[in-house]
Amino acid sequence: MTVPDATHPLDRPVHAALTGPHASFAERRGRVLRYPADVAAWCALPDAPEAEDWADAAALAGPGGLVALTAFREPPPEDWEVTFHAEGVQLVDAGVEAAPFPEAVRLGPADVPEMLDLVARNRPGPFLPRTVELGTYLGVRRDGVLVAMAGERLRPPGWSEISGVCTDESVRGQGLGGRLVRAVAHEIGRRGETPFLHASASNTGAVRLYESLGFVLRRRTSFLAALVPGNPPARLPDPAAARATPVG
């Protein structure tokens, strides 16, 4: 497999999203970007961060705040607590048969309590109270209960990440996850964008499902989550850091 082009938006997907289609969500301090804490924990640091960059990340997240990184292999400062570290894969659409799913309903802010409950039971990955604002989310209800969902998260230019894919144990084996992924891919394609997704390399069942739908491995990556220490490095306050501001 060829080495990915270093300029490709999927090589630094969080940075590409927050300086592109998701710029309206971006919180920025120095060279560090992040989503609001109730939207997503993802943060973008330079590839070779300096002490000042880690200080800026700490200031944005706040004492005890979570900083999540992908496509990033630099260790955090020694006084940060690493809470999660795993190898992952990045898969891209190479022939997904995208199609609407008539049973699926569009989910929005009013559905968030049910979505959070479904995520808590099935643990597909991070989903926060405002994650639904990042793109289209579709769900399936049975007897009025939300039992499956999938949606969009990171949006680098020209691409959109399918995320939050989960199916309740009571309806597994019915193909709902695959149909929802194809339906979200259909919505992405209507905008002229290409679907991609991330998965833990150890989650072989999910990887097999995505490959069966027409996704192929683009690159191997990694995921890291760490907690800012209680007393982050001192830095002069930046009044713009506490609010979401578009960045170009």
C-alpha cells in the first residue's frame, strides 16, 4: 500500500475539519484547535508539538479536561494521565452501495437523551450532548424505542466521517447497522462528499462489516485520550480561547 500524501486532509482529519467545514465549531489557542467540550473531545495539535502547544491544549480543555487525539503519535507530557491509547484503522469508501433506508428517521436535538442512552448501553465510541450538530444522524425505532443509529462526525474538506454506529442487542443480526451506514453514506454522497470512518484495529467484527459494505483500508492510525493535570502550565489568558470562533 502506498504511503499517504502528507497533504491529504485525512492525514490530519481533526485539523482539516476545524479549519474547513467545521470551522464554526473551532476553539483555538495558538496552534491548537479543538471542538467544544460538549460537541466532541477531539483536539488538533501540530505534528511535533512544543511545550507551549501542550500548555495551550491544557488551557483550552481546563484542569482535569479530556484531550482526545487521532492520527497522532507524540506522547503527552509526563504529568498528563493517559486514559485511552489504541491502534486504529482509517477506512474509505471504495464502492459502498449507498442507498436510502425508508425505516430510518432523522434524529435531532430532541432525540439526544435517547441517543445518549443507546450509546451508554452499546458503547460505539464518544457521543456527547451536542455531537448531533456535526451532521446527519439517522435512527431506527421499534415500538417507539430507539434501537439503532448512525451519523456523521469529522468533516474534512470533501469528506465526511461516519460515526456513532450502534445497534441495540435486542435487534442485532437484522442488518440495521449496515443499512444505516449505507443511508448515511447516501446523504454524504448527495453533498458531493466521500464517506470515511475510523475503527479500533482490535474491533475486527466492525472492520469486517465495513469492509463488506465497500470500505477499504487507507491507513493505520492511533487514538489517544489524556486528562489535563489539575494545575495546567501557566500561560497568559487568551480571551478568545473560551469561545467558539471560526478559523480560516
